[in-house]
Amino acid sequence: MSENVLNVMNYGAIGDGKRDDSQAFLRVWEAACQTTQVPKVFIPNRTFLLKPLTFSGPCKSSLIYFQIMGKIVAPNSKNAWSGRPTNTWLFFYGINGLSLSGSGQFDGQGSIWWSNPCMHNSAQNAAGKCKAPAVVTFKRCNNLKINGLTYINPMNNHMQLTTCKNVNISHIRINAPKNSPNTDGIDIANSHSVKIRNSVITTGDDCIAISGGSSDIDISGIFCGPGHGISVGALGHGGYDVVENVKVYNCTFKETLTGVRIKSWQGGEGYVRNVSFSRIKFIAVYNPIIIDQYYWLLFYWKTSAVKVSDVSFTSIVGTSNMDQVINLSCSKSFGCTNIVLDRIDISLATKGRKPFATFINAHGKATNTKPAIKCLLP
């Protein structure tokens, strides 16, 4: 199958980082989407200023390549969003066979958004009350591949996947200051068959968050830190949520606020099942292992909960900055069932204190664990 190279410079891009190249990018996208040959959109090693844009399908070719060698920067003024949706900067919608690769960079210039007090409130942001865009959103993009790119300084989340299927992400870098609010690395929602491999994520919130409606998520070779670890959830805030078949393995966490966790709101419904965290290394993390069904106690009077079952934590070693290294706080109404802990050895980064584990209504078994675990219910 022949390949059609489309250089954005041939469609009117300037690439000086000061003048707006949005229309040139839309013109090259229209040409790429309409060709029956396999298009490769080439973005050379220059700096391109883009306002919020949407790249939408369906397209005539079953494969579309973006080779990104340059730097793509967002406006450093909120006025650029006037009259535009504020949920994302670059929006890829309804495109099958999309591939983005190269040594290029997306710079959200997000510091102008971080002063918003709402952004510093995780509960408000999770409830959708904060108006700050993600850097890149992929919606209804199947057979998606992302490789080698760098994402820095987001306004809110770096990357969002929603209603996508068959996604492969590898060898990317995500970088935001540890005090930047709600700057998740990769958020996954209502998506299936997602693989994330061999990437470095440094951010101010979850390195990776897996939200409701997602299944068959495979994550390995991630270095996370600083950040808030890798999370399933938070689930149940909007009602019924389901997550199943999640594997997180061969990952390292350094000085993160949490390590591996499942979190849900009281009052939610649905289930989380078949989740495994294995071959994990912690370096001076806080809250290494958590199941938290009391996340943000705004609905403390409600008794329903997202059911948690068939969760394993195995071959996990390292150090903690907190004495409480394992915290399984499960719903008093339903509890967590078939929770397995095996071959766990977590010591304290600061000597002289003793690590411990706590449990609320957690059922399962623990073997070969340090600290010793005696309070799991059968």
C-alpha cells in the first residue's frame, strides 16, 4: 500500500511558535483524512502554536500516521478558549487506525490554569466542576498507537482515552511539576484492550487512572514519580461503574503520594473485579497499597458501594514514608472479597518505627507478607 507524506509546512504552517498555525494543521488534516493512500502527516522539528483544535473522522484510509518531530505549544492565555469548549486542547474523534509517533513534544503551558482554587480540590475536579482542558483527548479512536512522544505542563490531564478500543501506548514521557493540581498522566474511561508500556510519568496527580466502563487494561514498565500512583477509580460518583480485568506489573514508584490503589465513592454502585498488582517496587512512597471505599466522604450517609472482588497484590517490595503501608478500607455494607496478598516486603524509609497494616471488612488471605497481616477476614 503506497504512502502519502503530507508536510504541514506545505499547507501554510510557519513554525515560529508565535504565529497561529491552527489553520495549516486543519488543512493538512483534511487532506490526510480524504486521501485513499496511507497518509503520513509530517510535523518537522520546529515550534507550532495551536489554538484548541478538533481532528475528526471517519477517514478514507484505514491507517493514518502522524510523525511529530517538532514542538506543539498551546496558547499561554485563557482568552484563546473564548467561545470554544474548555474540556480539551487537541481532540481526536472517531478516527480508526491512528498512529502518533516521533521525538516531538506537546506543551500545554498549563501554569496559567493552576492558580484556579477549584483545580486544587480533587473532589470538585472529579465531579467535573473545574474548567480546565486536557492536553490531548482521544474519543472513539480504535486501533490507536502512540509511541515516543513527550507531554509537558498540562492545563489539567495530559492524555484522556474515552470509548477507545485496542490502544497501544509505549515509550512516552509525561512531565509536570509535583505541585501542579489534577494533572493526571493518562486517564482511561469506557475503553477496552488498552496496553501501556515502558514509559516515565512525573506529575501532580495520578500517573494513570482507570475509570468506569473500562476492561482489559494491561500496564507494565512504568516509572511513576512524583505523582499519586496508579489508580483504579475513583468510581461510583456518577452512579453505576464497572472496571474489570486490569493488570499492573513491573512498575516502579518513587516518592509518590500513593502507590497502587482502588478508590470509590460511598453511594456508588457497580463492581471492580479481576485486578492484579504484581512485581512492584516502591521507593519512599506514601500509602503504598490501598483499597479506599470511603474516598472523599461527601456521601457518608449512603450505604451502597461499588463491590470489590478478586484483587491480588503479589511480589511487592520497597520502602514507605508512612507507618501504615497497607490500608484496605472496604465498605461496611458489602466488604471486599477474595483479596490476596502474597510475597510482600515493605519496610520504612526512616528507621526506628514499625510498619503496619489496617483493614475494614476485607476478606481474603495473606501469605509471606511483611509487615505481618493477621486481620484479614476469611
